[in-house]
Amino acid sequence: MFHNYSLDKRAIPIRTIASMVETMEQKGYSAAQVLSDTGITEADLLDTDYRVTYRQRINQISNILNLVNDPGFWLDTESVVSISDFGLPGYAMMSSASLDQAVQIAVKYHKTAGAMYDVSFLQEGDDAVIRLDHFLTGGIVSKYLIEELFLGITPLIRLLSGQTFSPRQVSLNYDPVTDIARYENRFRCEVRFGQPFCEYRFDAKFLNARLTAANPDTARSCEEACRKLLNQMDIEADLVSRICHLLLSTPGEFPKLDAVAGHLSLGTRTLRRRLRELGTSYQSILDDVKKELAIEYLQTTDLSVQEISDLLGYSEVTNFRRAFVKWADLSPYQYRKHKRQTE
């Protein structure tokens, strides 16, 4: 019945969102258009410690794809990468002794950058292979994310190694979203479709390349910071999900923060602090749950707006309508009518 709450983990650094907003603004689109129906505000873009959910990132990408309305448009622009784009893992990669070590760092800590897939690294004969698997989303959004990553690997390796570099082959486990020539012109290598895996292959000899900014002391300190961040994410990863499930178990009777803290065997101040460190708050989680429940009720039941408002714990139906318009840019009635017309 309900969405997979792994999508509601706050794992995407706000810089990822802000960078795409800036890129789209240069193309003539407003931040409001790019952030529509994501729950992300322009003020959020200024909070460097803030993280958004996978679902919010997916919604942002969907907005962009709908605005541009050109499958494969991302193939037409050369990727410009900066180490800061990759956060702590970027600096750990940059200071690594070799490209091999840098790739190992990237694979080990890719989740700290909000990746929506698993990344593995292997060698097959003379090929070094970066493989993606277990995607959190599908369709055109997934294809965009895969190709965006693969397009960024080439300039990243050039930046790290200071060498001329190109991949040997790119393999994708789906059909092309645009003509094949567009892919090969952009990747400058053979691109294969309908393959068992999504892979980026390059000559394994590059793995021995010494990096231009190699610094063992910096590498150690950066990797230790990455390790701490990953440990924190592992420890806290299910906190938001546990709160969501608790709230879903009592729709219409949503508990206060102190009651939730007690259920989780935490102090109220401790819970508030941990949520703040995750870039969220109890009120934000509660709003997200109410939004998801409202959408579920509007799409799958014939409950009236008044009845849905009561189930969600609103004292006045006007307060529910106001909140829903903020979430969806439509009234509950308009949202239900639109969804049923498009089904």
C-alpha cells in the first residue's frame, strides 16, 4: 500500500540540489520550477549541512526532465567537475596515492554523497570496471542518474591524474533514450545497450597513475572523516524510518515529540539533536507522513476531504487544504480530479 520508506532517508547533500538549480537557472528555468512539489525551499539551499530525501531528489529530477522535455539532453553538455562536488570523499580521493586507491575510496564511501545505487569495482583482464546495481528508482530518472555518473567519471579521472583519459566502453542494461550516435559522440567510446549490467570500463593501467595532489596525511584524515560520517549514517539510518512507521501506526492520533522520544528510549533533547544532525526535524517528518497519507487517501479511497482532514489530525479542514496546497500546488479536490483524469 505504502511507498518504500528507504526513499525518505535524508541522504542527499543540499549542494547536489543547489547545483542543479543553478544549472537550470542558467537555462532560463526558475528555482521554483525546479523545486516544485519537492518540499525543498530556496532557503534550504543556503543551509550547507542540510540533506534531503531520495524521494525529494527523484522529484527534482522529474521536474527537470519534464521542463526540458528532451530525453538525453544531458548528453549535449560537457561535464565540469570539482572535487568539492563530491564532499569529503572527493578530498579523500584527491589526496590518495594512486587512482586505484581513489577508486576504492569512492566505492567504499559513495553512500555519503547520496548515491541511489550500489557501486562495485572489479578488474576483468585488462579492464578496470565500475559497476552499478540495486537502484532505488527506475525509468527515465534512473537512466539520467546512471548516465550523469558515467559522464562525470571521465573528467574526474582527468582531474585527479592530470592525464589524458577516455573510457574503453560503457555498458547500459536498457535501451537508449535517444539516438546511439548522440551517446558515442558524448562518451567518445563504444556504448552497448541491453547488457546484463551498467558498467564503465577503462584501461586498468591507469590504476597505477600517481595522483597530482597525493598527500598521505591528508588522505588519512579525510578517510577517517568519511568513515565517521558513514558510521553515523549507518547508526542513524533507520531513525527517520522508525519514526515514520510509528506515526503511520496511529493515523489521526499523532503523538507529540516527547512521546515519540520515549517510545524510542531517547530523551526529547537527544532526539531533537539527532534529527537536526540528519538535516530534519520531528515536525518535518510529521508533515511528510501526513502528505504521503493524504496522497494515498486521495488516490485510493473515496473519503471526503473533511474525512481525510480528520484522519490526519487537523482541527479545521481549511488548515488541511492550506497544507496540501503547499505540498502539491493543488487543492485536495484538484489533485484527486487531476489524478483520476490521467489514470
